[in-house]
Amino acid sequence: MQTQLVVLLALLGLTAAQKLPLFDMCSNPLEATKELSEKLALPANYKVSGSLSDWYTQQTWLMQESATSEFRVLQRQQKDTTETWILDLKSAVKEFTYVNTSTVGSCNGNAQAPVLFNGTSFKDIIGEDTSSVKAIIDGLITYSTKTKGFLMPNKVDVVGGINVNTWISCIKTNNTNIYVEVRYAGDDSLTPAVSGFSNPLLLSLRLAEVVSFNTTLSKNHWSIELDRYENPTGNEGLIPHGVYCEKKNPITLQLRPLEEYAATLSFVDYRQNSTEVVDVLYSKSRQVFIIAGNSFTHILTPDGNRFTNLTDYVLHDFKYGYEVTMSREACESFQALQGGTNDVINNSTYLSMAPMVHILVNRNWQWVHHQNDTDMAGNQHITYRSFDVKSNTVSELHVTTDLEIHSMNTYLPGTRQLIKTMTVTPIPMELSRLNIKSAQLSDCYDSEHYPNNTWIVPIKDKTLTDLGKVGLNRLNEAVVNSITKNVHAVIPYRVVVFYVENQDSGISMILRLAEKTTVKPGNVTGYNYTAELPTVELFKMISNSMKSEKMPIEVETIGGVKEEWVADAKSMKMFPDDNGFVGYTGGAMFVLAIFCLLIGVSIGAVGLFVVTRRQRISTLAYQMSQAIRSAKERALQIVEKASRIRIQDARDNIGARTTGRQLKKGHNQMGHTQGALERAAKPPLGWIWGDFFRPWQRMYPGEKLFNADINSRREYIPLSLVELARLIDLGWINPHQPIDVSTLCATQKFRINPKIRQCGFDLTDEGADSFPYPVDIEVQYATQSAIAAVEKVGGRVRTAYYDMESLEAAVNPKAWFEKGRVVPKRKTPPPSLMEYYMDAKNRGYLCEEAEILKERQLSADVRGYSLPAEVKLSDKAVDQVFHGIPSGSVVSLADKKVFAPTNDLHREYYKNQRSDKLYS
């Protein structure tokens, strides 16, 4: 809050100039010996407010003027009309920008300078420049050194601690007479409360042109009254949002090239009351553009609606000319790349990939630099605006100091109504969930033709340890490069590499080659679809190259060391062997056992029959041999035709389920062997053993340390680091996405009931010595050792408070959304927890980032490890419950849409970063 100095005017009430004797002091003036002090001049940085009056035409305006080293702003307001003149002091060309925000809002980037005082007769007194109060005061001080005036004797008005002095100068010429009156706070007034200002302070200035000093009739009469002095905030020169200034020289914006880029894009359409959050990945080296989300109408406009409602993943491969779409991690379509979207440039002869900046921002727009903005975190942004004639909208682009896109807002001109916003959150390329390899899309490439095209190739002198230093993805890329370089060019989607451990602890490479697809690619440069060979022919060439040792596999380890792996072609074999038999399952073996049992019973019966009836042994032996043969053949036929996997084959592991002992009523009376309470339940906490009729609280009523808060104590579910690592290893949690209460509860491994005062998760340090994942996690409580273990590997920990309503929504979002309830705002922590969440040592979410950075460095110094770069995947506002969903929204699972509030009162409430307090 700026400290303001309110100067009360010591002026008497005035009416029309024709009715008061304003100029009688010049009819018989005193001796002019006093000149104005140079201290009356305004400082370099100032902000003054007051009124401007034209007494001759009976008009008055509210006025405000502010100046810094960068700009000077004059604002004049009369009734519903507000006019603003902005002068850029940094520019070599002194041009005024005129903004009129009275009705529709207009702006002229090359306007005329404002005129505060009209009248050619005043130019000799205040100078020709009357565009600002500062210029008028400077001109008046210069004039007083040549033409002195006099102070009114015995007339000092004391108002609010200000001694008002009145300086008058009477100027007589052949043509006219001019009356000059200056009122200012004397040196003996109280010191101003605002730094940068000192006495004397100008209070008012009056200039009047009269025919004679003996009359009250004026030909031109102006006055300025100043009632407020303060320091400028720095944002007075900002042009209102949604206003585009004409007559400025537009430029073609040269943004920072985004060649290897990943980000999360958040769109809000206020006309449709909908939001859209998508992840994008752009790679110029790989020539791919990937986008994932539930809707692509904004990012892939104008043809973003051609995808189905179930499509949540789109890949455009400009190197090979294919488009891959997926739905719920399953292949949806594999087709030729086509134009019609923002990322595709159709050059009539071939298709090419558009630059990432042109995907985000229209390449044809012309931009005008307006001013720089500062966001809530204190980051400086450069602002550009453009007017699109086609859509009749004004776009406001915010870029960082290194010319990288941060956000863009779209307004309707005139009304300045915000209709759409786009916010860009960059993500490290290696941490993006879209950074998948081509081998993971091989299933989409197959054209429903699955021959036996898999081979097992042993690798000489390599073990699983060597594979761990390389990684399976690098090995897959190395095999593709080796085949393309030494054998024949092949599209990477066809090659899939896996591994198996040999009996001698070595490893073998499982090489699978998909059949050539029948889908022809789009018209791109550099890829020859007709040159792709069939699988059988390509395998023969690969086998010959391996046997002649002309196909070395050059791989690169994680540390950047290049190695050459050699395949043992002599031991290479097809997998599996082409014999038409795979094996038996448990269900098939069960059928076979039944037949064997029947055969065994038959053999026993035959043996008994043979003992009693020896004379028929030869005939029965022959019949039984035939029966055994036919039964065996039928059993084998049933087994071979049986399914390979059945539901009855699934069994629990040994020890997975245990049966507990039965508890009876008497088991709860352990220790009660006699007395009236022998069969009663155990006493509650706080009761003395042996005397159950005198509780602790009755004997010592002042004692409050023995379970005094048992009914109000908060409970936090423990979450150890080893358990968190196990959930990540098993795929229950994605370490490349932010982890919060909703993420942990979605694993179904934890249960939180806010109704019994379970308030969240407590991150413990069990497994801190071996925790490997740089995660971005938000919990409600965390130990210092656990925080250090996560930050040691580059992770990020924040402790945040959830009130009961917000925690209920976060624990089960689906149930909350299905009820149609509004996404709540997280409320402020109670006073008992406020200190914890404001302490940077606990990584509280209410701390400044600079303080947290100091504590991170201090923790690293104390524990003796080097502090890596912090992984920051996404930030939530202090009142936000879910990532990507603003507070106050309603989520429709059926429509797959998020509806934002339209009522202005609701939008203002949920837009406010300060939540209501909740004392609990």
C-alpha cells in the first residue's frame, strides 16, 4: 500500500469569476521583491492529483499526472470521459499516445501533445509547453526570476499542519493585464509524509487575463489545484487491456526459435465457458509434432475438429509422412499425413513442419510493442498487441525477456471483453510424457499381418549390466541406424528390440521386424516408401550382414561413451520355432489329468477282471489297448485346442491372503481378573489402572498434556520414500507428472477419510538413502530427511494445507464431479498451522521462492551433497485443488468439459488469490 500525502487546500470556496473581487490586490500592489523557490519544482519521480478549472467557460476536470524515468502520464476526466496522454521518455522520438476509454475505447499512437492552459498571452509566463504540470511549474519558476512578485502580508492559512503562503505577481502590458497567484506550503509546515517530497509544495496556481485590475471581468481564467502528492507505482503508463493503438509502426515479431520444445498449454474460452489443457512436444531434429489432450480445437485450428471425441493423442511425423492417433493408450488410426492444421505447411508439392512459434501464434499477424507487464510472481514480461481484421479481435501476447511465449489473451475491441486466454508452461524435453520412441508406436504400424518375424540374436561379451548403462531405447535406435546404414533403409516403426538373459549370464537381443505397411505416406521429402523391402527379404540381408560382421551396432551409454556391440550370427535363431505348438496351460493340464484318471481306473478294473477271468485275457488286453490309444488321442486333441490363458489359471501367491483369528468379547478384558469390572471393556485413555471410577482429568484438572487433544488431533497417513519408489516402479504413479493427494489416492493403495480428521499425507524418510526419482510432490507434512532425499536427486517438495471440503474433493475427484459440485477453493490454514506452512525450512506453499531456494542450498551444504537443478513440472495457486482445473469450475465427465463460472460476482470471488479463513 502506497503511503499517500493528502494536502487539504487552504482555498476559500469560489464561484464564478465575474462575481468575486479576485484581482483587487493588484489595483494597489505591494513592492515585488520575492521570487519563487526552485524547490517548488517536482522531482524526477512523482504522482500528483487534483483538479483543472476553466473559469471563463465554467468547466472543470479531475486531473492526475505521474512520471518516472521511463514515462510521463497525464490523465484528465470529466463526467464519463477519461482521456490519457502517455509520453515514452526512453524513445528518441517524443510521441504522445492518446487513449480515450470513455465508451468504446480508442487509442492513437501518434497524437498531439495535450494542452492544459489555453491562451497565447500565458506563454511568456509559463512557457509554450503546457502539456504537463511539471512543465508549467518549471516555466513559472523561470519567469519569477525575471519578474518578481510579493507575498500577501498577514495572510497565512493554517490547515492540517500546512502553512499556506500566497505569492502574487501583477503584470501590466499595453494590450492586457495578467494576474498570477501561487499558493504553496511554506518551509515551516509539517514535513511531508511521503519520501521524495519536501517543502515548499505547490498547492494551487491561478492565471487570469483581465482588461483592468479594477474590474472582476476576465477574458481568460485558468487554475490548477493539487490535493495529493505520492510516489508512482510504475504501472500508470499501462494501456488498458483490449485496446489497440493505431498509427504505430507494426513489426513482424521475431520470437525465440523453439526447435526442441515441450510444454503444457492451457486454454480458457469465456464465450463457450470451457477449458482445454493439452501437452505438446515439438522436435525439429526428429521432425515430429505430438499433442495429447481431450480436445484439439484451439491448438490445431482450423481443422482440429476432424478428430473423434475419443482421440487423446496425435503424432505428426514429417520425416516419414504419417499421422498416428491413439485413444486411451491404444492405436486408433495410422494414416497418411495431410494438411489443414496449424502445424502442417502445404507447399502444393510437399508437406513440411511449421515452426513451433507459428503453431502458437499466427504467422501473418503484425505486432506493436506497448509496455512491459509484471505477473504475480514478479516476473517481467514484454507485451505486444495485434489487431486481427479477419476475426475482429485484439490479441495481447506476453513473452519473457528471452523472447519465449508465456501467454496470450484475446479481447473484443471496443468493449475490451476477454474472450480467450492461452497460458504456456514449458516442460523439460526429457521429462515430457510425450517423449516416446518410435519403437513404442510399432503396433500402430502393423497392417494386420503378423508372420513369424522375430529372431533371437546373442550379443558377444555383454551382460545385463552393460544393457543397463545403455538403455533399451538407445539400443533400439542403434539397431535401426545400423540396419539403415549397413543393410538397407528402413522406417524405425518396423524395428522393435527387446532382450533376454542367457544361461551363461550373457544377453541376447530379440529382434522383431514388422511387415511393410500398405498405407502410403503423405507427400514429404526424404522418405521413399517404395524402397521399403518385405520382411523376409530384409531378414535375409540382415542375416548375411551379421554373418559377415558388416553390421556393427554402435550404441551410446548414458555417460556419452560410444561402444560397438557385435552380434553372434552363428547362434542366431528364429523365435519361436515354427512347429505350430506353443505349450499347455493349467486348464489344459487339468483336462489331461481327468482323462489320465479315467484311464487309470479302467486299467485297475481290467486287472481285477483278468484275475477272475483268465480265459478272456487276450481279447480284453487287445480291447483295452485300443481304448487307451483312442482316449489318449482325444485328450491330446482337447489339450491342443484349449485356450492358452483362462481365468481359472489365475491364483494368489503363497501368503497373499491370511485368515485372522476370531475375536470374542472376552478377549478385550485382558488383565481384568477380579472386581466389579471383570467382564467390562477396557477403560478409555486417561483413566488410572486399578481405580476406574476416578479418571486422570478429575484428579488433575489442570493437566492438559495427557491426551487433552485426543478428539481434535489431526492424523496424517504415513507415506515412506521406499513405498513411493515402489509405486513408481510398478507404474501406479507417473514420476514425470506432479504428485499430490489426488494422484496418491488414485492408486487405491491409501484411504483418507476427512470426516475422522485424516488431513493428508506425511512423507517419511524410510528409504531416503536409495530414493532415485526427481519427483514434484505435494504433501501435507514432511520430515527434513525426506525433503533432503527428494531434493538431492533434483526433486521438489511442497507442503500444503487442505481444508476438509477441499480434501474431500481431492481424495475422490470422480465422485465429486459426478455430484455436479463446484471445485472448491482451498482455504487458509488455521492459526495453529500457519507458522508451519510459512516456514521455508518445511517447504511451505505460503513461502517466497527465494527463501525456499536459500533453505534448499543450506540443506545441501549441511548434508554434504551438490544441489542439482530443481524439477518444476507445474505450479498450483494457493487456493487451487486440482492441476489444470481452476477453482469455481464445474466438471462434466459425460461431456468431457470444464465449465467456468459466468457470473461476475462468482468469477471475482474465485479469481481472488486470498481464500477465506477457516479456523479449525
